[in-house]
Amino acid sequence: MFKYKVFSFIGLTILSISCGEDKNDEKNNFSIDTSAMMQAYNPSQSVDLGIKNEESKVIDSVIYYINDKNIGKSIKNEKINFSLENEKLGYTRVKALIYSEGKNSETETNFIIYAKDAPELVNYKIVNTYNHDLSSYTQGYEFYDGFLIEGSGQYGNSSLRKTDYKTGDVIEKIDIDKQYFGEGVTVLKDKIYQLTWNENTAFVYDAKTFKKEKSIPYFRKDLPGWGLTNDGTNLYMSDGSEKIYILNPETFEMIDYINVYTNANKIDFINEMEWIDGKIWANIYEKDMVIRINPKTGAIEKILNLSELKTKVTKPLQQGEVLNGIAYNPETKTMLVTGKNWDKAFEIKVE
């Protein structure tokens, strides 16, 4: 293994964030002192917060907020040193409420928190190659009770399948109404959850009978559904951005969220996901890689470069027929990976 600068591999650019934004009008005499602040931090660091008081007014107190969370009060503009250890990765907004001479004013600035460490590039070996149904535009992929549960997308061709992964044969199949574009799937407590793309709807099935039980709306109407996994208690849902939402499986209400970052970039297009030994492994849409994400922090810890797999697919691949699908087999402790409309699935073991 070796350290790998993910931004050179993915081809993304570092966000440009400016410090010292002030939402108040020109009469505001205060601003957050950014002279000692950086534009980017990591969770092992801390930030010094103070107010720039150009007209030397009497400041009674200052209350500071990070991403709308109250982090402390300063008396008479004494500096506050705040640890970033427990803060989310990503864009971070700092707000100060200043109380001075019987009046109050507000000012803001911002910075980014990146992961502390660069991810590692890890190796793998192909253990087996199996047939995969060409008609499946793979969106979700997960083992359950020795079989493979697979969600397939595309309007007019979306479905949920129970498959013999060794032969590629479809054992059971539920076709989804043509108004829905099927997305990620996961199995939690004998229930199959399946997302839809832009239809604000998740379907719930009985995993043993393969019968649909109900539909659940997402917690936000404009939220697209991409990938889905679970930790045994809660669901984890991606929406095509750098965010992964932690959801209540009964209501689809948001419990929390994480932002996916390396030590240098945010990572958009988080797609199909799989929970393996306390970590999230995920596809990045249109990238020939799988990444391992720390579900507590959002930091990318490891990268699998799977670009060779598409060269082993027999059928010529068309635009959009990209790597997508990660299923962990607990019996063999291997991953089964495939792609959209691929004719092969590959059992791999991470070294």
C-alpha cells in the first residue's frame, strides 16, 4: 500500500472559499478577524476566533456559531480557541453575534475542513468471474440469504431482482411502474428498501416473500435518490453530491449526514454503496474506482482502482454503462462488483 493523492486520480479541483464575508451593511464596524485564519483546516487542528474592531468600540460580548451551532461566548472580545475535532468535513460557516454599546450586529466568514490523511490505494485480486444479466442497468447490489438482491434502473425498465449470482439467472423479478427510475437497494431486518431517482419515493418489500409492502416519501421533496446501504439500524442514502444522509428506516426522516472528503477535495457523485465491517464502500459515478468511507467522519480512507474490469467485459460498453454495484458476501468475505448492463460480474478480494 502507499499514499495516493486522490485529487490527481479523480480529476477534481479544490474548492475556492474566501474568508471574511460580512452579511451586514457598511455601517457594521465589526468583522471576524481572519488575519490568523486559514482557508482550509483538518480535524486535528483548531481555529482562533476574535472580532476585528476598527473603531475601538466597547464590546460587551460575542457569541460564536459554527454551521448554526453555538460553540461559545466571549466576554469583551477575548479570543476563543475552538477545536475542529468533532466538526463535519466540508464547507464551514462561522457566524458571530456582537453585543456592543446597547446594539448588536452580525458578521460571518467561512473555511473548509478536509480529511486529515490522504487515502491509500489498495490492491485486489479477481477470485471468480460470473455471468451478469445484460438487461440489468445495475443501481443496487446486495447479498441476502445466499442470493443476490439487485435493483435495476431506467424509465420503463426498472425492476427489483433476486438472482443466482453464480449463474446470473434471475429467480424472481418485480417490474416497477414506468413512471419510476429504480435506484439503490439495501436489506435491513428482512426488509428490502429500494430508492427511486427523481420520484421522491422509496419502496419497501418483504425480503422473504419478495412482496411489496409500502412506499415512503423522502424527507425532502427535491432530494434525488442514488445509493443506499445500512449499518444494521439506520439507512445511509446518497443523492449524487458529496453528502450521505443517515435516515430512520421507518419514516425516511434525516437523523444526520456526513460530507465525503479527501485531504484535498470534496468528492461528488457518491453512488451505489455497501456497508462492510463498519465502513461504507462506494462507487463514484462514471469513475472506475471504489472508495472506502469512514461513516463517522466522511473521510475517504482507501481507494480501489478497478479500471481493468471493464476490459474483461465481453460486450462492448456504451455510454453510461459504467462500473456500478458492490455486494459483500459475508460467507466468502469477498466483494462482487459489476456495472450497468455488463455481461460479467467479478468476485474480488481486497488485499
